[in-house]
Amino acid sequence: MRLRDLKGLGPKSEKDLIAIGVDTPEKLREIGPVRTFLKLKQASAAKPSLNFLYAMVGAVEDRHWMEIAKSEKTRLLMELEGYRELEEVLREEGLNLEQD
């Protein structure tokens, strides 16, 4: 199965994900949508929208991205902020969250 075969992801999403090393549905599940979204934000000149985050969550859960946006927006935004704060703390200590 290719990334574009997952619900809510198409050829452009697949291309963007492959560019950061997320080349299979299994890899997306392993890294997780939030960490993948943060990697995309760091790596791409065109910053991904939150809709891309919702689409990735929907893809791994086999749900429509709009359902994710309506039901899990707050949780996902809090998770994103938590990762940002953790990265800052680790950076201050000279460590890196990304070890892969």
C-alpha cells in the first residue's frame, strides 16, 4: 500500500511525505502524524497547513480529515505545542528530540 492509498492523502501529500523520509503508511504510523507534521514544517519551504495534520491523522485512523478537524482539533494543537516545548527544553540542554 502506498501513502496516497490512505484515506485523505493524495499524490502531492505522498510526495511531500516521501521528501522527509516518510515513505510508507507504516512509517507514518510509527513516527505519528504530529511528529511528521513538525518534520514537514521544518523541512519544507511551503509550510503545511493544519488540514495536512488532520489528513494524516485521518489517514492512519481511516477517518475523513474534516471529522478529525471537528473532533480532535484542540487535542492535536495541544500535542503540537507540547512537542515544541519539549524541543525547546532539549535544545537548551544541548539535546535533540530527533534521534532517527
